Amino acid sequence: MIMNTRRRALGLLVGMAAALRFPQLPLAAAAAKDCFDSKAFGPWKAQATDTQAGARISEVQFATSGCDLRIEVLVAASFEGKIVVYGDPDKTPLPKKVLIDPENRLIAWSEDGKEAVNEPLCGNCTAIVDNKVSIVLPLACAPLFRESKSIDLAVRLAGQEECRFSLDGESLRAGLAWASERQTALAETRAEDKCTSPQGCFITSACCEALGLADDCFELRALRRYRDDVLAHEPGGADAIAAYYALAPSILARLPREGRKRLLLFIYARYVLPSAVAATLGLNALAYRLYRRMLRDLADAFAPEAMLRQWDRAA
């Protein structure tokens, strides 16, 4: 408790300091009854719906310095994997030739240090959209996810620093086992029409994770209660919740890599904590205004134009 209080105090101090530099930050009916669950396993976030199971890391930590990329990793219960590579829009936007240049490589090593994969980066990838590209990992990566204690991978772009990172295989497999069990249970729940609101509050969770707070911290519990017990029962509440779940992941994906933690602490101090306190005190209208203002400001700065129009219609 003392440690969490200190973390919150630190978050408020950093948030207020960030506000000096960020004075102004340049919500589909499934959300009300959605079969979804997630749980952290080390660096992995296991996720399950009534039809899918998998695990993801939203931002890997590079073993090498000087990498101006952000990489997200997703692995399905079948051990098929995908990475999403984001360029830095201000420094190093992804060049179009990343899709065809054979010098751009994806490399993976087995535990004995031998290369298991060394292939063109875009053997199977999407077009570059919003400064990101999704890459299906070669099938040779699946045995590494299935058996290795740790998995070493690298993305090498021509003329740039090799971005190498390690993935924890043991916690990945624990997360996938949990997600597979939850998928079966959620499928049964879906068949009985007893799904509940999703547990995740994407932006709030990201802010609390930046502070080192647990998934059942005061802020998340307060805002989940407000969402499920208050907002979901108000006119238009289900639409507002749905619009949030459609918009929030895109906002988080577009937050700049440099200064990301400082920005999350600013969001926590300016919006998340005040909204959670208001919800706890029963000041529901204030809690809604604060959270809606947060989404509006973040959407203006970071949402794709099409999703911003969707938010405008829902809000």
C-alpha cells in the first residue's frame, strides 16, 4: 500500500511536470455484452474470446540501443506468430521499400545460438498503413515458441541498427494455456448468452502499468464499476462504451515511442485518477466528462481520421 501510494504520488508529480510541456494534447454494441478476458503472464498479456486465444506484448524491449522502431508481438494458441513493426513518424517513418528490399531481414536464433530463421522481413506482410506493417512470422518460429525457454529475434533494416529482442517462452506458454482454457469457457458462456463486459480498460491499464500498479488497483476497480454499474445502464451508455473499445487500442498504438511513459503519466494525472476519484465519490457526471474529455483530446491527437469520425458520431 505504501509503495503504491508513493507510485501514485510520483505519477502525479511527473504528470504535472509533463503538463508544462503538454498543456493541450494535440466510443458498436459488442462492448456491453462481450465474451473477452485477459491476464498478465510476465511480459505477455494473454487474451481470450469465445472464438480465439493468444498472447501479446505491446512493446518489446530491445537488447540493442538506437532502435527507432516499436515492435508488437502476437502469438496464437497454435504457436503461429505475427509481429507489427511501427516506425517513428517524426524520426524514421517506415520507407515503402521495406516491403521489397531483400536486405531487410527477420532473424531468429535457437537456444544453442544457431540461426533458425534468416529471411526477407516481408515474406508475408501487409502494406504500410499508419506507419506500421504487420508481418506473419515464418513457420520455423513456431517450434521456438513451443519449446524454447527464451526466443531471440531481430529485425534488421538496411542501413539501420539491428533491433534485437528476447521473448520469454515459458511465460508465453503459460499464458497460451490459460487463454485456451478461457476460450472454451467463454464459448460456453456465449452459447448461454451470459457474456459480461470486458475487463480491460485499455488506456487506464496502460497508465497504471506505467506506474507499476496492479490490475486490481483502485483506479481500474473504480472505473470498471462505473462502466458496468452506471454508464452501461444510462441512455447511450452502451454506445459510448463500444466506441471507447473501438478507439482506445488505435490511440495506444499511435502514441510516440519517445516520451511514451511520460505521456502516460500525464494522462494518468490529468484524467484517469481524477475520473476514478469522482466515480468513487458518486460524482458520475463529472467522471464521465473527465473520461470523455480524455478520449476527445487523445482522439484529436492520435486517432486515424476514420476512427475519429466514428467517435464523433458516437459521442
